[in-house]
Amino acid sequence: MGGTYYTITPVSVRTLTIERPQFVWGQGWGTDIQCPALMFYVEGGGRRIMVDTGCADPEWATKYHKPFTRKPEQDPARALEAAGVNPAEIDIVVATHLHWDHCYNHELFTNARFVVQRLELEYAASPHPIFANVYEAPTTGMAPAYSNTRFEVLDGDHDLADGLKLIFAPGHTPGMQCPLINTAKGLYYIAGDNAPLYENLEGNRFGRPIPGMIYENLGTYYETFRRMERLADHVLPGHDMKVLDQRQYG
């Protein structure tokens, strides 16, 4: 992984109320949870990297997806400023996947390279019909938020920089990629929606991990989890409020 150490700062740009079973397969029917939409700012070795870029605005989300709340301080530009991040200074934006709540606000990062997996970009253009809306796919008549983004396309695992590797991690989506980040406290893995909550990692009486209910291939999902467990010392879920209990990791 190399010797460069990084720090990781989570940034919340939304709070959504969602049915718990959507994130934890078959668990907690009739109960809701509050979950954030998270960006992760990664800094080290003179590099500034953003992992995911947040969601649409509340009006658009209410019309096409799910209503959510956004406090003034969760406006993406304000939230980044509060975290000490100047979007124009970001070198690289990593798209873990291309669902609507992870790939908006690209226009803020005016000087960044954008990287995505080839398989994700191809699938997002014409996904299975049940997933078309979450991608805002052209097959729905919408233009995805990233339509004007010029991506660098990756195929599989990729050494992004010294101490920072992108792991091909299909499961939630066919072209998911998850950063594996070297820090002073060990290797951190940003799991994105493969593990939206810590509860997915902890398991239950049937074993661990517990997948969510949104996935493209369950067998591949489990293989990705097993690889994650082999690689990582620490895992950061993609939508858990507890991630925000700590301002910075690493």
C-alpha cells in the first residue's frame, strides 16, 4: 500500500428517513432509521481526494426519489467549507457508484479528475428496469447528474496513489469501487452502500455480514464482503449516523 498516511473526514449533506429493512435484510420491519448522505474527504501526501459527491437537492429528491431534510449547514458547498475543504483544490473525485445520492454536485470540483469503473458507467446507461430510477438512467427519460462529467474509466483494482488503492467491489451495484486507505491507525475501507450501516458488518444469529436489500448480485456481494474483511483493519459504512460521531479518521 505504500508509506503515505491519509486522514478521512466524513461530510454529511442530507438526512433521510428510511425503512430499516432496506439497509439490513429482513430486519426491523415497521421501524425507520435516520441516515446521512456522506462524502468522504481524504487528505495526505499533498493529495486531496473526495470520495462521492452527495445527492440531489430536496425538491428533486421528493419528486423522483424520497423526501429528505437538509439543514442549511448541510448544503454541499457550506458543509465542505465547514470541514475545511475547498472544492476547487480537490485533485481526484472517486465515484464509488452512480446512484443518485452519490454522484451529484460534480460542478463544485472544478479542477478534479473523476474516476469510475467502466462496468458501472456502462450499466448505469441501461440498468435493469427496477434500478433505472435510482440511477436516473436515460431509459427513464432523465439525464443523469454526471452527464457532463468527463470520467477516467477504470477496469478493476487500481493503485490511485501511494497508500491509496481502489478495490473493485461489485455487489450493491455491478461496478462498485471502494477506497482502501492507509492511515496512521491502519487500513480504512470506505464501504459505500455495500455496507450502509455498522449493523451490516456486525451480523446476527444467521451469521455475518448482513446485506442490504438493494443489490445486483447476492453471490458477488458476499464475495466482496469476504475480501473486504481480509483487506481492511477498519470499515466506514456509507450511511450510518455513527460515522459522524468522529470528525476525522486515521
